[in-house]
Amino acid sequence: MARAAERSTGAPRPSVWLKDRAPRGGRGGGQPSGLDRERITGVTVRLLDAEGLAAFSMRRLAAELKVTAMSVYWYVDTKDDLLELALDRAFGELTLPDPATGEDWRDQLRTLAREYRALLVRHPWLSPLAGRFLNVGPNALGFSQVVQQVIGRAGLPAHGVTGAVSAVFQFVYGYGTIEGHFPARAAAAGVTADEYHRHAMREATRSPDASEVIEEPAGAGEARGGDTVEEMPERDFAFALDLLVAGIEAMAARGRG
């Protein structure tokens, strides 16, 4: 009834991090031996990496743990709760700089952006979940806090810090999401990433309208350097990130002026 009421009023789903975490033994008939939230979450992350978000189910998880599905429910109320735990577990993989060390904020911001991008590529299931949940787990909050502290040292006016955070990390989110899903498309086609890219470009440029947009001006490929699927995203990401950092510097200077 509570869930129906939430749906009818448009109330957001409560975060697993904001629920009562007291143990319970109702649905599973008592705490299963050999299980805990840490182990269940770790196996969830491994399954999501191996099989993807669409294939994940509580039944599949239980089979991997060699327990019944009802045993898993002793630790979490819903599948969404478990996905939210897995999401924050992934955020815990980030290596965060210490804003108090005095290291240049630009270098620390680039480190954070590269770490987040790599996380999104490593776990393609992360981006849809990050858009679904509140992201108030301890690791996600720790990441957000460091990001705000680093950009806060750039000298922007107070009202501009959140905009700068959004500019950088919404860019990284989109970039890492697309990059992370590309290998799956190539694998599904049974070709390498470079083969998939070349085939896609050939097919797209068969349309006269598309070819005008996609084909590069003569010599542009050689000028920018690197033409493999691995090299192109790295080069373009670094350049785009430099543009954003330069923009933050310019806005900070404008504010001081």
C-alpha cells in the first residue's frame, strides 16, 4: 500500500541510505549464514559488469551466491535498494585528491574528471543508475564534496561554483557514458572497436547530407593526431577538458575584474 501511495502522489523512491538499517528476519525466515550486505553488493557489481543491467535479477544474484532469492531479501527490501548499494560501491573505487595539499586546483580537477570518466567506462551500468537514484551514499557524497572543494578554490563567485561543477561533470558523464557503451556495440557486431568505427563511418557517409557533417576537412585527421578508437576519445577528452578549465579561469578573472 505504501508503494502504491508513493506512485499516486509522485513521491520519490526512498533511498536505501535513508532507510532504517536495522536487521530483520521476516521474509527470509532468519538470517542466512555466510551472507552480509558487503558480499551481496560485491557480487552484484561483478554480475553487472559481466552481464549488464538489463540481465540482472535477484534470482540471478541468488544463484551466483548459491542461496534462495528470499535469503537476499533478508538484507535488502528491493532490487532497487541493491542497485543503489552497488552504485555507491563503484563510486568507492575513485581515487580522490586531497584539496588541502595545496596542489593546483586545475590538476586536481583534471584528476577527478579522468577518474570519473574511467569509472563510467569501466562500469557501463553506472550512468543509468546515477541518473535514477539520489546518490547520497557515503562514497558518492565524498566524491561530490571533493569536487566542490577543488572547484571552490578556482576563485569563482559563490553562485558560480555549482554551475562550474555541472559544466565539467555533466560533460564527463555524457562522454564516459557514450564511450563506455561503444565496446558493447562492437562486441555485439562481432568486430573490433576500430572495425566497427570504420564500418559505421562508411555507412553513415552514404547519405549525402550526413557525409557533409561527418567527413573531416582534408588534413584534419593528421593534424589532430591519432586515428584509432582508443586514441581519439583520449585526445578529444583532454582537449575538451582544457577548454572547460580555461572557461572556469576566464569566469573567475571576470568576477575579480
